[in-house]
Amino acid sequence: MSDEAVTAEADAPRELAGTVAIVGFPNVGKSTLINRLTESRAAVVHETPGVTRDRKELLCEWNGIWFRLIDTGGVDEVEGGPFGQKIADQARAAIDEADLVLFVVDARAGITPGDEELATILRAAKRPVIVLANKIDDPRRDPEAAVFHRLGLGDPWPISGLHGHGTGDLLDEIVQRLPGTGEITIGADAIRVAILGRPNVGKSSLLNRIVGRERVIVSEIPGTTRDAIDTVLQRGDTTFVLVDTAGLRRKRKQRQGIEYYSELRALQAADRADVALVLFDASEGIVEQDLAVADIARKAGCSTLAVLSKWDATELDIVEAQGHLARRLRQRPPVIAVSAKTGRGIERLLDKVEQLFAKHNGRITTGELNRALDELKEARPGPQGDRGRRLKLMYGTQVETRPPRFRIFVNAPSLVTRDYGYWVENELRKRFELEGVPVSIDFVKSE
């Protein structure tokens, strides 16, 4: 199964047998096990303890049975750094949601004080638990798992997330224990929304305000979010899949280790989104790095909504900001001001996302398009070649949606200049109210 198959939860409705949470002390191999069970690279893996902070939901399939898998941060409230308590809270929330908990321990390290503390939490939660003695790479070492009987959570399972030892039997046990509740995953009509921006512009705060609860960890420390976190929001008849992402920096090629993979996840989130909310810190004004992030969204094929965040802390002129972005950004995105602190503009923001998605997924009839092309031919003659031959727009049709793509037939594609192509794109955007929508045009020779 590819990364896309795992993370593209909205691609096709599926009935889920239940929810499984993976918990454990930092650096016991939870993310490696997640990647093994989902046959993907969906979880960031690094030798630094505590890479996973927020809980991340993925889909897993075994013998035709699908279930939800929740990856969590390592639970270490004492030595977990500035996020220790919040990571522990996220893990507890995952346990409360789960039908089954996989408690991962490090067989090489034996029982640690942290394992005993987490075992106490799990016993109190009264959830079914499977203790996984991880990092047993050789089946001859399976008896070493017996020491974890002391945790009082049943027979431990010797496994190796890295090499796959015991994971097939584990999956058999998981699907057997799940209730088969018949939960349906999000369908293809859901609007996927990526929240993009440079570090510390308020992405996680905005997400929490939208969903009305602390679904992800929020901090003023730049770089808090390391992964792309999906959150489903139902609003009336509309389903949104909101994806909070790591902050995008200007010189991404110089990023290394965890930061590199975190930003890669953000770029992948943009690739699978329909709409990108590109956040600008209104208290700091619009900077070049913001424009670079907006261009990432355009290249990923996202319709873009420019969001001036932290509006409660600024007097920035929204009309002036709109004009500046229209001049600098090819998609000419609509602009909205919001405040995650006060809630100002949040409902209007979701209205704008729905409107933008309707254009992103909409279709312009061939008749409407060709009437517009006739008007363009009258408004501006096509470029002229060296021998006096002039470009003519013959006719056109829309060939794709989500985002829209047009095929315009011309007498001589070689005469299409960059300037003229951009002019046609901008005129179609203006005539069909496609501001913020990536418009692709293929100029092909008419037969």
C-alpha cells in the first residue's frame, strides 16, 4: 500500500471495524511499527526521541478489513521538554477514543519506570490492551518478552516493527478483537483543506478555533507541528478534512533531519488538498516568505485563500493587503481576516472555503467558454509570427476539474507567448470568477 493509499482517506468511503491507538514511552519504535502495519512511510521516524507530538490518524487494512490507527507522541510528562504534558494529554485522548490499545515497550531496555506509569493509566482506562515487546528481531529471543507480564496487562507479544517479526499474527489478533462498528470513512466529496504558512503564524491556533477544541498542540514556539495532522469537521451538509502542517521556511534545501521530513509532509499535504489556507501574520504584515508559501500552494494545484491571522493584534488595511497580493500572486487569491483568539471571521472563512471549492470543482460549459474566447479575440489580437501569421483562438473546452484545466485549440501553438498565455488565463479567471483558483490551459493545434 502506498503513502497516498493510506493518507487519502477521502478518496473512497470505507467501512471501518474500529479504532486502534498506539501508545508508549518515547523512542520505543511506535512510528516504525505504524509504518510497518500500514505498509507506508506515513509516520516520521528519526533516532531523536519524541519526534511524534500530535496524534496522527491513519487507515490500515488487513485481509480486507479496514480500521483506524492512531499514532501518538511518546508519553513522558517529566522529561518530555516543553511539550511533555500536552503530548501525554493527546495520548490519553487517543486511548479514550480507541476500541483497542497497542502498548509498545522496548524489549532491549526491559521495564522502565515510564512503562509502569503508562501501564497504570491503561489499567484505569479499562480499554482492551495488547502489550508489544518491540525490537525483538530474532524469534529465538521471543522468551525475553515474558518479563512484561509484570505490567499486569496480559500476555506480551514479541515483535519487531523494523523487520516485521510477529506483525502478521498481530494484525490477525487486532481485527479479531475490533468490534466492527461499521463507521464510514469520509467520502470523495469532502473538501480537503491544507493550512499552510511559515513557522509561528498561528496555523494550529486557527485549526483549534475552527473545530472548537484543542485537537492539536498549540504553542508559541516555532516548529511545534512536525507532521501533517488530519481533522474531520462536519458543518451542515459539508464535510471538511482540515490538515495542519509544519511551518515552511524559505531555504528548505538546507533543512536536515526531522525538520526536512516535517516540511516534506507539509508539501505532501498541499499536494492532496483542494483548498489551501495560506496564513499571513497580520501583526507582521506580508513578507516575501509568505508569498513563497502561496506559490507552493499554487504549484500543488490548490485553490488558495489568503488568511490574515492574528487580526485582533493589528490595524493592517485589508483592502491594501488584497491589492498587494493581487499584484504579487498569480492566482489573485481572495483575502479574509480572522482571529483565532476572538473567533472573528471563522464562520465566514468556512463559507469562503466552500465557495472556493465550488469553483475548484466546477465545470464551465463549452458554450460559455467559447463565447468568452470570441470576446477575447475581439479584445486583443493574438501574437504575430515572423512571417506575418497571427495566432487565432479557434475553440476550447474544459477537460478536467479539481482544479479546472482547459484545452484551447489554436492555429499555431508556437505563436503563444508567455505574456499572451497569462493574459488569457487572467481574463478567464476574471470572467468566470476564478480568483484564487489555479487555472491550467493547454494550447494545442486545431485539426
